[in-house]
Amino acid sequence: VQLQASGGGLVQPGGSLRLSCKVSGSIFRYNTMGWYRQAPGKQRELVASITSSHATNYSDSVKGRFTISRDNVRRTVYLQMNSLKPEDTAVYYCAMHNTNYWGQGTQVTVSS
């Protein structure tokens, strides 16, 4: 199983980005997927997660601004990030819960 994250970049405060994480392997549809982030000097934290039945959960810091979704046909999980703030700057990782499968990380930088 491989997870390929993409979609990061440089954006101004208030802007938007959409991250994608494509997963190889049919086990995708049965597993909860999560987006994590790690800022310099900080621990990795869970940003959002989505179960196989599309139930979602968000950290308080992104609630109302970020939306996680999944497409089981395309085996892809998305993170739509709106109203971005400088404190959202981090490397973002996707992960398959209850496994050791992680994506390679994609850099998101929010700066004017």
C-alpha cells in the first residue's frame, strides 16, 4: 500500500488549497483516513479524519475552515483548506489509521 500526497504550496493568508492523497490498494475503502500536520519545532498533530462511512472529525484549530472528504472509487482522500492562516504553515501528511501507512508529506506555507 502506498499513499501519495499532493497539492501543497505557497498561499497568502485568507487563501485556499486542496490537498489530495491517493492510495494504492483496495483496503482504502475499509479504513479511516487522516490528515496530520507538523510545524517546525512542534509535534505532529491530527488535523482531520474521515471514517469509511464518511463520518468526520476536526481539530478545534481548523473546524469551520477545513473540510475532509473521500472518494472510494478513486481511492483518494482530500483536505479542502479555506481561510488559511500563517499558523497553518506545516508539512501535511495523510495516513491510514490502524496501519503504519503514511504519505510522504506536502508542504503548505501561508505567508504574504
